[in-house]
Amino acid sequence: MIRPALIGVASSTLLLLCACGELKELLPAESDAGQTRVPGSYLDARVSAGHRAHLALSGEKQLSCHDCHLIADAGFTGRAVVPCATCHEKQQQHHHPFDGGVPMGCTSCHVFRSLGEAALIDKWGCRRCHVEQLDGGSAIGPVVGHANPEHLPPHVTVHTEKCESCHRPHGTPFTLAADCGSCHEVTVSHGKGEKALVADTCMVCHPHHSPAKVALGMCVGCHVGGPVPAKAQVKPGALFAKGHEGCSTCHRPHQFVAQQAKACVTCHANQPVLAAEKHGPCITCHRPHEDRASARTCESCHVKVHLQHPVDAQGRSCLGCHPVHAAEHGQSISASATVPVYASSLAVPCITCHQKAPFTVGVVHAAGLECLSCHQGPHQGKPKREGLCQGCHAEQHQLTKLNKGHQVCDKCHAALPHGPPAAPLECLSCHKDKVPPQRGHVEQLQCKSCHQSHSAKVLTKCTDCHDKPEKRLPGLHRIAKHQQCASCHSAHAAPKGLEPQTCRSCHTQLPVKTHPTPPQQCVSCHLFTEVKP
């Protein structure tokens, strides 16, 4: 017999006489005393989402209170004595994975209360543990992806809505990523020929719940010593401060193929390039994934150039003369350079390095003469001296062949090859035995007055000077047979003298009539000078 409800309160427990029609089918049969003790919290719990879901079942799945609660003559408490796993075995097996060190149970997410804090909880109310720390709730741990030694609920800052879009708390895998493209209109190119990556691949770079910028640091995990092929490997030194600080410096997010990389001139807009028509694309020389984008050696392309020129003061070979990125027009290559270098120059002027004597004078070797006039093979270092001068001085070089011992130019031209124009050495500095015996020749003439330069050929005859009216020789010099000067005189030796032996070299037979006795001195009678009064 069902009696009218009798309610009594003792120690927070409500004594409820089962007169309510709603409970009639759920509660067990009356005890011998005709009363069942029900917790007072039932009035709160009966309208909760958990109880409503369980009590609303029908048919074979219909439940009553004693299916979860142990009910005896003494009544029952709010604690269920039948574990949820009794019915929800699979769900218990694949429970929430973040429960290490955190008290977790079915009711952590599935509540059976409708008052107080519990009223704010729904089964997808993940925010209360992972986004907002509510009063009395557990402390929130660090951001996803960071160390969490205390196993606190990870702090989620990204994608905090619609957790059910990706997570399946009672499924395997726990996270089944949604199609990222449903929210992010992004086309991904990562690797040769690849199209947009599928959603689960997005998390290779974007760990779940991480800010987008986290992906910027994920490249090195695969491309710096990681599992990617050798051609996709990046040297650790390829990323450096105040330069290529990260992959996104050159690569646009989600567009990682080489064709989509930013052009170098995006940042290096004011870099003039040597021989731009050949060195146009920066990657012709620079390897962006090597240490500090180091350049290939010049020899890797210029295989026919065999450099013998010494390196410059900085130890550079090719770049010492050919600065690839010379200064802008009208500016020096560096603050210490004294010679302007122009962007259109194929090579810096030689005097950029050769600034000491003898290169300090205004004219080196000859006015208007360039270094390449003699150094026609600048990559070969010093040219061979043999035959070098004949490129410009072919006539002089030919004449020296007639003058033995004069084939080496700098024996006479001491300033060669880089000194300023200067008079050659005096011939008598070597030919000391060729000093003219004639005082007038010494005082008034030079070797070149009679001899042709380089060949030493005699071009000026004695009569060219001594047959002039003002210099005509007197006395017996005018006799025709005495016109051969060399018969009596030597240009570079002491005179033979005027004794009879000299004259008798020609006058072998003297007439007895005029020379009854052998003469002691011919010039006593036969004068070669003007007769003095």
C-alpha cells in the first residue's frame, strides 16, 4: 500500500515516502516498514542531464534506480555502487587520455547534478579544465606542446570551440582530426608535385591546439639532420640572426616548393651583380640551404680559367679582383678602399691592391697605358718577360737582334717594367772602353749622336759634322785620299799618332828627291791644321 508522502530531514538525508507516481516504477518494492530512505540530493540529481539520459531509456535498455544504486531497507546513498563500466565497458577502456595525476572519472565530464558548479558542466565542457580555471577546479597546466611534469590539464589557447569536431574521448584514436580545409582555405605545396596535404598531415607542422607561429620552428625537425632526402637537407648554419632567421624568411607558409620562394631581391634590392646577364638569379652562385647561403666557387663554372694570380690581403682569389656585389655606382667597395668601384666593372682596378711604389706615380710605364696592355692574361699572374716588350716595341725589339747583348730590355731601361718613363742607362756605364778619345766628342756628343739606338748601327758619318763650313777640317784633311777618317783615326781608341809609321801605312814609298833622308816627323812639313802666322 502506498502511503502519502512523509518527509523528514536528518543529517542532510530526506526521508521520502514513495507516493510520487514518477518514482513508483523506478524504486524497488516497499520494505516491510513501508518506507524507503532516499537522499535529499535526489531532488537536485533527478533533473540533471545524466539522470535524464539514463531514466529516459525504454524497452530493453530501460533502467531503474537500483540498476546503479544499491537500495536496501536502510535506503541508499547518492554514490553509485555499480561502476559505469558495467554497461559502458568500451567507453571506460578508452577513457580521457589526459588523466595522468588528475582525478578523473565518468562524472568528471558526465554530471548527475543540476545545481551549483555542476549546472555549468556538459559533456563537451572541456573549457572548464583546459581553458578557464573555474572556482575550485584543478589548476591549468602549461600550453600544449610544453613540458608538463605535474600532468596538469594542458592549457588550450587555440581551437577552443567545438571540441567534438576533432576529439573522440571514447574512441580510437582519441583525436581524429577534422578537415582543416573546412575552416582554413589554404592550399599546401610541400615537396615536388604534391598537392594540398590532407588534414592529419597538417599537424606534422601544426601540433594540435598550438598557435600558427609554432609551425615556423618545426621545419628544422625534419630538414636539419632529419629524415628528409639529402636534397632537402638544410645546414644548421643556413639560419642565422640578422639574415635568414627562419625558413619563412624566404618560404611562404604552406607554399614550400622552390618556385614559390621569395625572390632574393625582396630583401637584397640594392645589390649590384657582376656580369648580371650571367649571374642574374642569385642561386646561380648562392646555395640558400648551406651555411650562411655560401656561394659556390667560381671554378665550379669557370672551369677553363686556371688562376695563378696570388690571393689578396684577405686571402681571396677570384673575389679579390672580381667583387660579385660591388658597391653602387660612384661608391667605394669598402670604407678603406681608395679607388672607386662601379657596379658595371668586371674587375677592380689593379691599383686597388697595388698601391705601393712604383705604382704611386701618376704614370706607370707609359702615359695612357693600362695594366692589361702587358698583362694580357691576368689570371696567369706575372707574364713571361721574354718577348713581352715587342708587343708595343716591335721595331726596337727587331733592332736589338743586330746588337748582341742588348736583347734584355731592362738592362738598359732600369725603370722597367713598372717605373715611370726615364732615360736609359748611359752606354758608357757598360762600354767603358768605348770612351771617345776626341775631347770634342766627349764634351759635345753622346753615343746616340752617331749610333742608332738598340742596334748600335753607325748612322752618322764623320763628314756629316766635319764637312760643314763652320766645322770643315783644315790642312791636309781636304785631300781626297784623306777623306776616309778611319784610315788615321779610331772613333773609340786613342789616336795612332802623327809619326812616320802612321803615315807610311799608306805612303810606303817616299820620293828620294823630296825625302833624301827618312823623315823624323811628317807633320813638321805636312800640316793637318791651319798654318799659324
